[in-house]
Amino acid sequence: MPSYSFVLNGKPVTVEAPADMPLLWVLRDLLDVTGPKYGCGVGVCRACTSHLDGGEIQPCVVPVADCADREVTTIEGLADGDRLHPVQQAWLECDVAQCGFCQPGQIMAAAALLKRTARPTDADIDRIENVCRCGTYPRIREAIKKASANG
């Protein structure tokens, strides 16, 4: 079986897996990184949203072979040590989470948005396609605006 090396949340890792194995299964089943959630398996719900080389991806549809020699960041690697990322801090301050299932993906999508657009408009925020079954979208918008002001 081929092996793939990449940086995961700032640390080098190597895994043996089939080339077409989705990164989500590598993260969850082989590396015990459970922040990215399995929702749909086709990249639509975006519960698994993570970053690849700083850009937003859905690991449920990205083969592990595409991650070789690259940098993968999940919700577990977003904070800087004990200091939360501004989006994580805003999520807490705005009491965004309800059930919490989609929140790691929501936070990672928001962090990617703020990396691209420091002061997003409502229209920019509305382009985030992550699904929240609890409907916390107003609090998500509030938290993203708070993070952009504090980031």
C-alpha cells in the first residue's frame, strides 16, 4: 500500500492508505482526528471543511494522494496553542453553537473567508455554503463580523 506524508496541524505525518481514500477517512480512522465531521460524503453539507495549504477543502471528496507534501489544517489546528483563533473566540462570545455538529466546518469556512476577505460583507458571508440544520445562521453572521473586527 502506498504511503503519503503531509503536515497535519503543524506536525509531519505519514500514513499508508489507498491513493483514492478520502482524506476525511484518513483523518478520522487512521489519525484519530475527529473534528471534521462526516455529513454527506459528497462535499455538499461541508461539515468536514478543513484547509489544504490554507485554502478551504471538503476532505470527504479529496483523495489522500492529493495531500502528499502539503499542509492540512483541521479545527484541531486552528488555535495558536492555548490562544483561540479569532473565529473560535467569536463563536464562543456569540454563543453560535446549538447542536454543534456542523460547527467545526462552519468555523473553518469562516476562517478561510476571513483569510481571503478581511472585512466581509453580508453577501460574502452568505456565500459560505455550509449547512446548519439548527439554523444558527444569524449568530454565525454575527460571529464572523465580530471576528473580522477583532482579527
